[in-house]
Amino acid sequence: MRSKVKFILLLITLVLVVIGAGIFSINLLVLGKSTVPVLLIIVMIFLAGILSAFLRKFYYDLKAGIPSDDERTEKIRMYAAGYAYFISLYVWIILLAFHKYLDTDDILIIGLIGMAISFGVSWLLMKLKKGIA
């Protein structure tokens, strides 16, 4: 049941991202900007393609009855989240040290992107590590 809920939420996310980015791009085109909407559409197509490929694999695994998460995957995610938390604390401390030189919006965006990147890198390193069982 949990896998079906994940699949439905990912599908809704994909649809909402495509619709939202499409409406935002159309609004930017109406305002007369040309490069930003084209770049946004290209990024949206790229992300939607990756997410749809993931959803397709997830759907066939769900249909075949293959569980989406096993014990190792959950343990990797837990360790990666722990390491990413501490890395993100250092990212925020560094950003707060340079708060005089950056706008508040820039600090927030850079901090959130830094948190996501730290989780991705720590997840990848934990996944490649052989000692986690």
C-alpha cells in the first residue's frame, strides 16, 4: 500500500511541476522575456523526462510486486540524512558568515541548494560504501 501512495504522489508531482513551469513560462513570454522561459522549458523537459523514466520503472516494479525499499536502502537513507544534516549546518554557518555580502534571498536559496546537494552526495557515498548491510 505504501508503494502505491508513493507512486501516486510522484505522478501528481510530475503533473504539477509540468503545469506550473508551463504556466510560469507562458507568463514570462507574455512579459517579453525570451531566454528565461526557453531555459525553464528545457530544464522542465529534462527533469520531467528523468522523473517519468523513474515513474515507469517504479510502476513496473509495483505491478510485478517488487518492494520499493529494502533494509539496506532505508539504512543508507538514514545515514545519508545524518551526514547531510551536519554538512548542511556547516553550509549555513559559512553562509551566515558572509551575510553582509549576500542578499537574504540569495542566502536562503544557496542554503537550500547546499542542503540538497549535501544529501545527494552523502547518499551517493553511502550507497557506494560496501560496509553498510
